[in-house]
Amino acid sequence: MKVERVLVIEDNARARQWMVECVAAGFPGAQVSEATCLEDARRCLRNAVAWARAHGLPGAFDLVLIDIGLPDGSGIDLIEEINACDSHCAPVITTIFDDAQQIFDAISAGARGYLLKHHDTERFIQLMKRIIDDEPPLSPAVARHVMTALQSLNARMVPDAALTAREEEVLTLLGRGFQLNAVAKTLTISQNTASTHVKSIYRKLNIKTRAEAALAARDRGLLQREH
């Protein structure tokens, strides 16, 4: 996917400038908007969504980089709002924290990636590009936290619950990191139909998040079938 519009949400001026420079280097020609808090970000999103719709564009932003610790709240709270109003966009958390609960909350809310700011410029750009290519990256430290959290979920799942063939297809795509709009597009179904399948899968397997869905897909052997 070509990246043409990016929103950087970061209250620290130095960190914000660094990320803007990373975007400029990684996606030459991309238009970058900046916000320093949730209020600014929501205003940018509203204006950009209205502009995109008026011009017949698929989405307001291609990529949104979101700091967690903003002056007026957590950036994680913004993820679901972004996905709801702009399914074309890839919301990505950028932070200095590798706290297990925050990582899990961000991924469960629908973040496409979780990047630590201590990466050097070249590595940060590489990880952003992988996200855009639907290869959601996790730093080793982040990945360890995620695996620990996912392993603790096994006990309350219903691994042998019967799924329809279509539900297995949907679960496989969820396990590969696809967002709802990508699932619908891949299977040539509407987003409403895809959402109905996801709700049915969650109910049958007694799960509540995308992270749990990914674990369920792995445990049922669906991901191995892709190779």
C-alpha cells in the first residue's frame, strides 16, 4: 500500500519531530499531520475523514503513529475510534514502555503494531514499512510479553468448538493479523458479514480479543495450513 497521509500523535516535541523525519525518510512525499494530545488528534481525524469522503478517497490516513502517554489520556483509547471511522488506516502505538498490560490492551483494541521509541532511525523506518506490508512487527521484548499473556488465555478457551468452513477461513485471516476490512476484501464479503462471522467465532470459542483469536487459530492448526 502506498503511504500518502500520516498522522503523528506525540506530545514531546523532540520525539514528534524525530518520527516526522522517520516518516519522511520511509515514505517520501507523504503528507504528515501532527497532534499533541487526544483532543488535537480527534479534531484532525474528524477534519481528515470529512475531507477524504468529500474527495472520494478510501480513508483519511494510511498510518497513524500514537503515543500512549498523552496529556489528556491514553493513546490506546484512540485506537478503536480510528478503526471505527477510518478502517483503511493502520493505527500503531509508539512508546518507550514495554509494559505487558499496555501491550495487550493496545493489540486487543486493534493496533496494527507496537513500536518502542528506543529503536534507531533505520530500524524504526523498517518496522513501519513492515506494518504497511501487513507484516505486523513486535520487538523481542514486546513479543515476550505478548506470548506470556497469550499462554495464560489457553485455560478458558473452547478449542474443540465446531466452526463452519467460512468461520475457519475468517479465523485463519484473523490469526494472520488481518483487520476486519481486509478479511472482508479477501473473502469477497461485506464488512457486516465479516463482523457477524467474527462475533460467532468469539462466542463459540469463548474469546473476546484479536489476540485470543490468533492463539485459537494457531492451536487449531489453521496457520500451518497456509504453508
